[in-house]
Amino acid sequence: VRKFAKPILIAIVVMVLVYAMVILGLNIYLQSAGLQKRIQMAAAAATGSSVRIQGTNYTPWSGFQITGVSVPGKTGRDQPALLEAQSVGFRFSVLALLRGKLVVTEVVISSPTLVSLPPPAPDADASPSPTATPQAAADGTPGAVVISAPEPPPAPPPVQIEHIRIHQGTARFFDSKGVLAVTLFGVEVNAEILPDQTVVGRFRIEEAEVGAFLRPKNFRGSFTFERRKLTIPDLEADWSGGALTGQIAIGARREISLEAKAVGVLIKNLISDAGFRGDGARGTLFSTGKFAGVAGDPASFVGEASVSLEDARFEPIDFIRQFGDLLSIEELQMLELKTAHADFEIRDRKVHTQSLVIESDNLIVDAKGPVGFDGKMKLAARLHLNARLRKQLGGLITDKFETSEYEDYRQIPFSISGSLRRPRTDLLDKVTGFRIGEDVGGLIRNLFQAVPAKPDRSPKKPPGGG
């Protein structure tokens, strides 16, 4: 045994030394300026922008790591980086690397942040201009100028990537005015890159925030990225106690098409997610819709949607509630709806309310008109009251109501303006005949101004009295 122990020990030591030398050599090679430039060129070709990295390292257990990855914006304006990542890890085939090929078996992107801004307006000065080179003319006259196009950059060496994973990513999408429109949190992606460069895989998103009003969670589904077109055929998400399903397609030129359906969304949760009070609210929401357009070009957006509520009970917006408080109409202080339905059309940078009708036991409110993408409204609405409520209010107010197409109802038209956050209406003005403005306080002041002041009968002190 002793006879063979020494050769075996020597062989083991030699193998360890060879392995250590290989790892050291790989570290030297993988951290070399030449390979880093090659990686940057490949990444630049994939992203269409320059790529900055802070450092690289390699270990057998974690693979090749690039830290501090940043992809700056494509324009000269002041903007955040398009993409930042804490680290990007690569696992690659050592045998292929020894043969001079870079075959990446897996890429793991940790904690990336993506910022998507609309494309800038085309700039004629941004395109590279041809270079002018003085040369001799055919007749030997000096000073002739020949215009030559700039030489194209050399094609980056091929890098084969087989699998990619994204862990705990964040994405922010801004509209054409620079306003944050959509934020995605907790993005997880597991994808395979096929030999023809088609990318297929699955994704999960912990939470999305849409326009600071909608907060669906737990997005999941599969996707295909082929010829620069992204397709998601089976989108699913949890939305305020209900379910959201749909499909999305995003083309190479940022064209988007979307179809979605929402079922069983709880109104109380929806109101709370939007930042409003949901005390006493109940009921469920159902919705369908489709949308198409080009990202960053609101004028191109077109679509339609319908929304309906079942067993709905919620506190109305302030001006309706104030009207109910003023006239002691309990149904306007907390809406208990028999039916509620709305149809919308998207075009011309607006959401056009084609029809909106909400109905309780004794009143109906309907409205139509546009709501801009900036939230500004201009709706023509009507309040319909049945005989029971009109009798409760008395003739002084209900004399202002007109004939309604609903049997046993009379109606008064009013307008809704302002914004979704701060709506305004002239409903109280129409009903009372006073110029009230936005709140009941204005009405109270007008009422007091209309009542003559009583004479002051208290005994007065003599001037300079004591």
C-alpha cells in the first residue's frame, strides 16, 4: 500500500494544481480587457445601446459574474439609465470556451431595474453625416472633394446563449409627457433561447401599479419573443379579490394590442387600492375590453370596454353625497344599486363614455361624454327621480325637473367637469337655483345672504361709556 500511496498522492496534488491553474487561467482570461470588450459588444448589439460594467469575477460554484451593469439612455436628454442590474451571472461551457467558442448555458440577472421612456422626436442632426475627403480630381486639379459614407462598425463576434433567468426585477414605463404610467414589482422570468433565437418561457410579477389607481397582483403566464415581437397568450392575475385574464402582443415598433377580462372584482378592495375610502362598500365588478396603439403615441390609442356591477353598495363621490345630505335623500348618501353598466370607447386621446347608467330603487343617474388621458372630464349627466322621491322633496325643487323617458320618473340635466381626482358639478346650482360652486358651504352662504339680517335690539353703551 505504501508503495502506491506516494504516486497516488502526487497524482492528486498534480490534478489539484492543474485544476487551480485552469481556474486561474480562466479568471485571467474572463477578466481580460479583450473578453470584456467582446461581452460589451455582444450586449450592445442586443440592447441597441452601450453597456457599462463595474467588474467581473469567476468561481466554479457561481460561474462568471458581472457586477454593476448599466445601460444608459439612447438620447442626450437628462434621464435615468434604461437598465441597471446588481449583477449578471453566466454559466458557460468550458469545453466550448477552450475551443474558442463562447456558449453561455445560463444567464441570471439579479435585481434589474428597467426604465422605459417614449422614443424622442426624430432629429435630423442625430444621424451620422457622411465624411468629406479632399482628393485630386481626374484632371489632376487639387481640392476636389469626394463624399464617402462612414464605414460600418465590425460585426460583434457571436455569443450563444441557451437559457436566461431574471430575479426580482422592477420595471417603470412612462407616457409621452414623462408621467409614470405603469410600474411592475417583483418580476421573475425563466426563458429558453432556441437555436433560431426565438425566446420562449414563463414569467411572474408580484404586483403592478397602473396609473396609481389599479393594483393587480400575482401576474403569471407564458410568452414568446420571435422576430422582435412579444406575445403573451395566457395572461392571468389576481385583482382586488377577483380574476384578470387576457392576452398581449407587442411588436417590433412598440405597437401594442391587448384583450382583457375581469371577473368578480370586489368593489371594496378596488376602492381601497385606488386610495379612496371603502367604508360600507360591497359588490362585484365585471369588465371586458380590447385596446391597440403604439407605445409613446397616445393619439394612436383605440379600443373599447364595458363595465358592469352586481349587488353594488358604495359611497358616491362628494358632489352626489352633498346633494343627498342637503335634500335628505338617503339613497344618495350610500348608493344601493339595482343595476350599473357603462360602455366606453378609446380614441382621440380620450376615453369616451358612450353610456353610463346606475339605478337604485328610486333614482337613476346616467351620463355620457369624454374623459381625457390626463383625467380631465366633461360629462353631460342627468338625475332621474321617481314620484316617491319627488313627493319627499316637495314642489319647490322638483318643479325644475323635466320629462324623463323612464316611466314615473322626471329628470334634471347637469354637467360633470374637473378631473377624476377632483370632480366638479353644477347639480346643486341646477336644483336650488343658487350659484353654489363646488361645495355645500357655498349654498349655505347664499342662503344666509338671502335672509335679511335681524335688527340688533341689545342695549348699546354710550360713547366712551363706562
